[in-house]
Amino acid sequence: MAKSYSPIVLDSIEPEYFPAVNIYVKQGHNFTLYRSEEMELTESGLDRLRQSGVEFVHVDNSSADEVLLYVENNLKFICSNEKISRTSKNMVLSHIMMNNVAEVFKNPTQPETCIKCRNFLKQHEFLIDDRRDLMELLAKFSHYDVYLFKHSAQVAILAMYLHRKLFEAAGDELVAIGVGAMLHDIGMLDVSYDIHEKSGALTPKEYLRVRHHPRIGHDMLRQIGLTDPISLSMVLDHHERYNGTGYPRQLYEDEIPRNTQIGTICDTYCALTMDRPYRPASTPEEAVRIMQGEKKLYHPDFFDAFAGIIMG
Ligand SMILES: [Fe+2]
Ligand SMILES: [Fe+2]
């Protein structure tokens, strides 16, 4: 198996407790061994890395699970540690969120994976007060690899932020929105990797396959016990469009629930702002401009509110 590397937020490392694994620093496209597993890890060493501008270190795939478990087990401590910046805390939470999504993708028939997503959102809140925090966090996702996991986490973070700002959503509603957004593309499990990562145009047959993913995702989640109508609609209806041209049900205007209308705006924006095999990432401003050009696809008031927040 080819070696791959996972980024770890530097500030999440407590030298005394961090597992004895090889740690790498990324320089350009190369990964240089910073500390081998038998060497002691020291606070002063980590400080030197911080001073040279390093925010992430990397571990290789042989130790990624062990390190992830360490981060998960220390999440409470990391989030309450005043020495760790808000941005670092948000990145650690994003990392765990991506992993929760990955676990559902790996075990889509196990109800526990879905429950874990919900419990994570119940227990941990992202520390995002304003646009600057939000944009800074979304920009840091470029450190991570797997498109669908980081896309899902980005959509969840943005959807929860917009619902808090626009409708003061909180509690169980916000958790349901987060779960729906985290899992909105779970039906892509049914779409082969080749189709998903294809750089050219899809054949009609491939396109048909992709169009099934909201329904497949919805049915999959129902089968493992997801019942919240907010989450389920965010999965089933995230490709519906305000002017009735979406799929799978061709819902029109306010037939699409409010949470889902916000979710679709977030979904489109987060997809546009990430590199894809068939096009490079748009900047936030470009993405809003592209969406402005097809504004009839979105609820006009929600789109304006969203654009106002993104453009600052
Ligand atoms: Fe989708
Ligand atoms: Fe999506």
C-alpha cells in the first residue's frame, strides 16, 4: 500500500501522552521525518515548529488510527485548554467531524456510526463567532485529502453557522441540521470512485447513477435508524432547486424545507470552493458570483443573506 499521510493539528499534541509514532513535517509536496517513533517528543521542540509557522504535522497511514483515537480521547481537554487557539480547536473538531463522516461511509449499515455523528454534535460546539472565524476555518480544509469527507464537514460547519446567524437555531434542531449536512452525500457510496472523480463529462448512464444518490443516501440512513425529518430532508432533497429543476422529486419553492434550502446553498458553495478533477477551486468571491448568476435556483432571501455573510 502506498504511503499516505494525515495532518494533525500541532496544538492538539500533548508530548507526554501523544502516541510513539513517526511524525512528519510537510515541505512543499514532500514529507520529511521530524521525529521517529523512538525519539522523545518535547514541548520545546513543538514550540520551535510553531515559531517557524507550522500548524500541522503529519503521521503516516500505519499510525493514523492510533493518533485519531488519541485526539478523540483528548478532545475535551483540547477544547478546554486556554493555551490552544480557537482556530486550532476548530480544526481539531473538524478533523473528528471528518472522521465521523468517514466511519459512516466505511460502515453504512451500522447504526452506531450515525449515532456517533449526533453525539459528537451534541457534545461539541465549534467556536465560530463571526465571518472571519468561519472563512479562516473553511480555508484550512485544504490540508486534508479525501474530498467527500472534507466537503461533508465544510457543508455541516457552514450550514450550522448560517442557521445560527439567520434563525438563531440551537439545540436539537442545530444537531439535526449538522447530522443532515454531514451525511448529505452518503448515497455517493453507490457511485463508483471513477465516476465521482472523473475529469470529463459524465455519460448519460453515469449521470443517472449520480442522480440517484440523494434517494439512496436517504434510504440508507433510514435503514440504520435515522428518523429526524430535518436530517432526512437535507439528504433526500439537497439537489432540489427553488425553481423546480432539481432532483429527485422536482420540489418547487417552499415545498423544499427551509433547512434544506440553506443546506443546498452551502453544498453548492462548498463544492465550488474546492479543487475537483474537472476544475480548480473558485475563491469565495468567485463562487458567490457564479451562484449569483444562477440565483433562480435558490430562495432569493436566503441566497442574499448567505452572500452577505460570505462577502462580509
Ligand atoms: Fe450531492
Ligand atoms: Fe455535496
